[in-house]
Amino acid sequence: MNRFDWKETIKINIFMLKTVGLWPTGDESYGRNVYTLYAIVSTALFQIGHIFFQTVNLFLSLDNLQAVTGTIFILLMEMAGTLKTYCLVKNMKMLKQLMVTVNCDSFQPKNMQQRNLIQPNINAWKRFVSTFWLFIVFALFFCCSFPVLDKTVREYRLPFLAWYPYETKTSPQYEFTYIYQALAISFLALVNVNIDSLIAALNMFIAAQFDILCDDLRRLHCRGKNVIKILKNSIYHHREILKFADYANQFYNWLLLVQFFVGGVSLGLSLFQMTIVVPFSSEFYMLAAYENAVLVGVFMYCWFGNEIEIKSSTLSYAVFESDWTSFSPDSPKINENICFELVLLIIGDICKNTENCLVIFCSSPTS
């Protein structure tokens, strides 16, 4: 059977990150090359620059509630995108190593049944990302074109309220600024969507690996005299999954807090903004698409995080579901180390760490 390429699942996601300067070619991090220069310039121009001009305008308009609410709900999400960029670049070497690990022998499905077992995880990720993109594209379209659709372009209205050190209500400065804002928000949207999709993919990989591991443990009795070897491989696989999850958490732990906080605040402010814009105008539809995109982004984090919780909790049951009584008396004996690893798997739902295990053992009646 051909090897399963996990990276193939997210190849479009990786390609998009490359286009915005956030995924160097190969398995290496950033170096002294043209791509690094492109990443620095594009991030400074389309992320930091765009956010800076909006932030200055925000402080100059603090006495205007409509201007503040009309700016801050998108500005917060843009700032979150820049923070995600920083975390991605900072952890690039580790993420590249995770992409190598996910295609290692231990993470490979062993047969067609296991491939079919992990396919629902992949399909769910693709559906969520496609839905996310759908709302983002609609939001971008209305965001960049509502001055034209509302005919306020005649008043030199820009898609975003921002301060610039030059007059924007004259031609051609207005047209150049309009194009710059459209490019900047598109760039930031690409960054946000693809980093969120990458985080969801990492969680999806972990959940799928638990599916494979559980299936291996349930079918130990089908492996004949190779049961000890398969059991050792399963224990090693379990350790690698935990290591993979730990490295992934190092990348996005704080980003989860940022996503939930910014998502909640942005939803509240955008809903307020919907009450003061003209109903069913292009700006109204932009806000509706934006809110749905934020909801899908937050829900995607919750869904795949919950999938890991559910699938990891079935691991201890998978050990019991194997038909141990069918093993041949001639099978090699299981040594103490393997027994201890099995005990940790079985009581893993109760004891989340070694200290909890010691508390339970020490408080038992036989201790």
C-alpha cells in the first residue's frame, strides 16, 4: 500500500502561506535570502502599515462613537492576525519539524480500513475551511466594494477609516489609497484564514492519530505472534502523539486566548455596528459575512479541540476491547515496562499526570 501523505491534505493551505511570506520552501526556517526580505517587506507594508494608519485614526476619533465602533472590531482582528504571524515565524523551525513528523512511519495508517477511519477527520477539516473561505470572500468583496456599491465613492469614501499624512480626497491619491487598503485587508485575511486553518489541521492530525492508535489496540488479537512488537510500536506511537501535541500547543496556546477574546469583542461590536448602518446595504452584508466568518473561525478551534478530547478518551477503552483471551499461550510474555505503559493508558482518563497517579495509588486501601 502506498504511503499516505498528510501534507498533501493541507498543500493549498501551505501554498497560501508561502504567497504571503509565511512558509519558507523546504524543511528549513527563514534564512538570509530574497524570500525572507519579501516576508519582511510584505508584513511591514500590508500588516503593520495598515494597522498603524487605522490606529492613529482611532485615537484621533475617540469622541466619535460611530467611528470608533466602525474601526475597532476589524482593527482587533487585524492585530490578532499580526500576532499570529509573529507566533508562526517564531515557531517556524518547530512547525517544519512537525510536518516531517506527521509523515513518519508511526503516523502512517496501516491498511485501507484505517485510511477510511481517518477520512471523516480530513473531510470535516476541508468542509470547515471551505465554509470559512466562503464567508471571508463575501466579507472581502463587500468590504472592498461597498463605497462603490453605495455610490459614496463620489464623496471619496475609503473602505476603512484611517489617517494618512496626505490628502486622500483628491485624485490620484484617493485611488492609490483605495487600492492599498484593498490589498492590505486581502493580505491580512489570507494570513488569518490560513493560520487558523493550519492550527485546525494540526488538531485534526492529532485526532486522526488517536483513531489509528485505538484501531491498532483493538486489533492486537489479530496480529498473531507479533502482538508484543505491535504493542511496543503502539506505546511508541502514543508517546509520539503526545510529543506532537505538546509542540503544537507551544505554537498556538496563547493564540487560542487571543482568538476567543478578539472573536467575542469583534462579534459584539460588529452586531452593534449593524444596528446603525442602512439595513440590507452592501455594508450591512459585509458585516453579516464578517460575523459568520468569525463564528466559523472560533467554532473550528472548538470542534477539533473537542475531537482530540473525545478520541483520546476512548484510548483506554480500546485496550479493553482487544480480545486478550484469544492470545496463544505460546505468545511472548509482556514485561513490566509494557505493563506499566498499559496501566498509564488505561487510567489515563483519571490520572492526567504522574502526580495524580501517585495520589491515587498512595490513597488506595492496599497502600
